[in-house]
Amino acid sequence: MSEITDLLQQYGFKARKSWGQNFLANKEAVAKLIAAAQLTGAETVLEIGPGLGVMTGPLLDSSSKVVAVEIDPLLCQFLARRFSQRENFQLVQGDALAQDFSQLVPGPYIVVANLPYYITSPFLAKLIEQPHPPERAVILVQWEVARRLTALPGTSDYGALSILIQYHCQAEMLFKIGPGNFYPPPKVDSAAVRLQWRPSPFQPRNEKFMFRLVKIAFSQRRKMLKGLLATALSLSKDEAGKALAQIGLREEIRGEKLSIKDFAALADILEGQG
């Protein structure tokens, strides 16, 4: 913690709430995050929000190259000076959500990030939508979001975000981090999550339609799915119920109980009916 506060005081920096700046100050947590990235020394790392470079230095020691994206121009000036002698350091000033990752990291890459809470969902969606996604990502996110990313069907945290991420990635909760490990401390707990990209084991004929069904299912999660499907797809409840029964599900089931495999199978049955 003293390194962070000393640097802030020495250079007159102030954490900006508007940019969600909560600097990770626990070196043990930094080491655990980097270990979770499973670096061999040959990889390119995309670091989002390097801040004061507490994690950047060890990443530079553990990888072939670090491309760091930082929105704060004052921190960029500091980072440029701090790592000016490191040939494997590339600094990009700007909003991570506005970057073309295929241009920044044209080859294979791994994401390591202490994400500002407010960009977590759009940033993850951006990674998913990339034609050139990372091999894996190790990210610090709000505890509540970490639970949603790794939630199983039938649990209260399971939802559309769970399905989007787990369709594309193997999602793994790594460890929880309390507010006292950051400066300034946030009001909630955080957690480290590892996402490993891989082809989905369950692929419907029409992926876009499957995700439309997911959106329908969680639009009113406490209602029975057959009623939601009937309304959204202009079906009778009997037709919707028969489609569910066809894949071995009860007609009274709610959407929150369906696995990705179930949604993929349901999409193949209902495609063209809405």
C-alpha cells in the first residue's frame, strides 16, 4: 500500500472516481494474478488500466511484450517515464472500449486487467465480439459480477451474462479480494476470474437466434418460459410447451433453469418460428 500512496503523493496524482480508479496495492494479489495468467515468457499481454504500473513491471518481466492501455493522460506521462528503458513496453493512451485490439495486438495475446467496475460488462462484450479474441483473460471485477460470470443454471446469479461468457469461454473463479487491498478502497469486494477461450461444445445452427431466446428467457426470469416464448415468437403456449418437452424439459420450467446445451437445442427447434 505504501508504494501506491507514496507515488500518488510524490507526483501529485489523485484517484479519479469518474474513471473508476482503485489501484491494486497488494503485491501478493498482483503475484497471484500474474501466476493465474500462466505466462511462459513468450506471450504478448494486453493490460487494461495499468494505473501506476504496479502490475506492469512484473508483467514485463514475465512476458515478451506488454501493450498497456491507460485513459488517464497524467498516468500515461508517469508510465512512459517509469518504463522508458523497457523495450518490450508499449503504451496506448485512450479508452480501452474505443481500441481496435486487432491493430494493437495482431498476434496471439492474453488480457490481464484490474477493470474499472463501470466498464466491466461492455469490455467483456467487446472481447467476445472481437474477430481476434485473446487466448485467455485474467481480470479483477466486482464480486457480484464474478459470481454472475461463473454462475451455474438454477442459481440466483445465473443470467444472460453467464451464458454469453460461458458459451465462448471456460470461466473460473480464482480468489476474492477485499476493499483493503486497493487504494482508495472501493465499497465492495472484488474477485479474480480467469476466462479461457475455446469453441463452444454446444453450437446451434443460428447463434444469433439462440441469444435472442436467452434474452427472452431472462426478460422476466420468474415467469414460465413457455409463456415468454409464446408471446415473443407469436406461438401458442401449447406449441412452446411441446418444444420444451421435445428436449426433455418440463413445460412449466423457467428460463433460469436452462443450460447452454438446452438453449442451443431449443434454438434449433424453434428457429424460423419468430
